[in-house]
Amino acid sequence: MRLIYIFHNMKGLFFNLTVMILLFGCKTAEEVKADTTLTGKRYAIGQGGGFTGKYSEFILSEDGKVHKYDFNNGREVFFKDLNKSDLVYFLEKIEALGLEGMELNQPGNITKYIDVRIGKTSINKIVWGNYQYNADQELKDFHKELYDKLKDWD
């Protein structure tokens, strides 16, 4: 009789362990999206530094997907989809500015940057913020416009 009682309690324990393993072994939707292989041109728009040293970065893909980079965990998290008209507008401005061939590396206390990437590989990073160097106003205006558009929920 005691053996049946022990076996009955063990069934409950095995069931609970199985459920816990299944629940904790699964990935969240963000983790699954972060694991997908990223291809094509992507544009990382970021800024940060200063007293806190914190940075924020948004990544725009040519398909209109916007990811926010999580610096604490070293991963990209899906943020939103950019609407088609805004996507076309920004891609045309990127082409007109010639960001792929632009050379600028003047970091400062508060640094702003645009990083042109293929997948996750940087092919050109444009950096400014040095108070002794005045970056082109058109570049600064574009960064502000794009950064503000990417960070807002539509």
C-alpha cells in the first residue's frame, strides 16, 4: 500500500518537472526574431555617451523592419515596421547623401553615428560629436529626422 502511495506522488512530481522543462526551455517571440539571420543592407542610427555613457541605436532594414539594439543583452529586438512611404523617403535620402562612401570619424563626448551594414557586418560607420569639428548640417538634420522617426511608435 505504501508503494502505491509513493508511486502516486512520483507521477505528480514527474508531471510537474516535465511541464517546467517545457515552459522554461521555450524561447520568447523576441528571442526567436533576434535569432533569424539578417541579410541585405541595414542602417544603424545611434547616439549616446556623455555623463552616463549610455547609447541608443535603431536599425532600419531595407524591408522596412526596425529593430532596437539592446546593449544590456547584446541583441536586436524587433521594434516596429516602418510604413512604405517613409521607407522609400529615407532610402532615397540615404542614397542622395552617399552614406556608403562618406568618411567621417570625429567622436566626441556626445557621439552620433550612422552605420551602414550588410547583415550585421559594418561596411561604413560615420561618427561625429567632437566639439572642435562641425559636421555637415544636412547629415545632422538627416540623423535627427531618421532617429526621431525610428524611435517613435506610429
